[in-house]
Amino acid sequence: TGFCRKEYWRGLGMFGTVGYGGMNKPVIFTVLHGLSSSAAFLILLTGDYPVALAASVALLLAVPTLAVSYRVIQQRRIVAFPLAVLLYFLYFSSRFVAMVRISLSSAWRKKRPTRD
């Protein structure tokens, strides 16, 4: 979707300069979402299907739910909670893909032989 492409592009910029500004909440939440999504994938592959599916869904939605809850408490207003969780899921997922791309491309650059 257009939203995911835009957040991916913004994520490339955000993670490209993360060393300069330190870790802020969006970066921390994106890293946590990536870790919980990876754990969800592993649990789904290795676990008992009904239990693993439930645990995976819970892990996939944990960080987006936490982020929406934080925003609701911070702004003191009611939102369409399921829709907001979906939006944050897409946001964090797009940013995580950008983070992985930057990590892989910088690792590749370090291993590439130089032309001397």
C-alpha cells in the first residue's frame, strides 16, 4: 500500500541516522516489534498449531497495542482501537523492513572487497 511504502521510505531515513540522534520511542518500539514478530514466526513454525497460532497473534499485536494504549492515555481521547492497532502494526512492520534492509546493506558493504 501507499502508506507502507511511505513508512518504509521514512524508515530508511530514520534508521540511516539513528546513530546520530540516539534511540527514540519510534526506534525502540520498531525494534521491539521486530523482535516480537520474529519470535511469533519461530513459535508458529515450532509450536503446537492452535496454541502457537494464538501466541503468534498475541506477539504480533503486542507492540502495536502497547503503542495505541500509550497514545490513548497520553492524549486522553477515545480512538477506533482495532483500526489504530492495525495502522500501528503496518507502521512498525514497514519501519522494521527498512531497518533490516539498512542492516543487511551495511553488512554487505563491510564484507565487500575494496579495489586498491
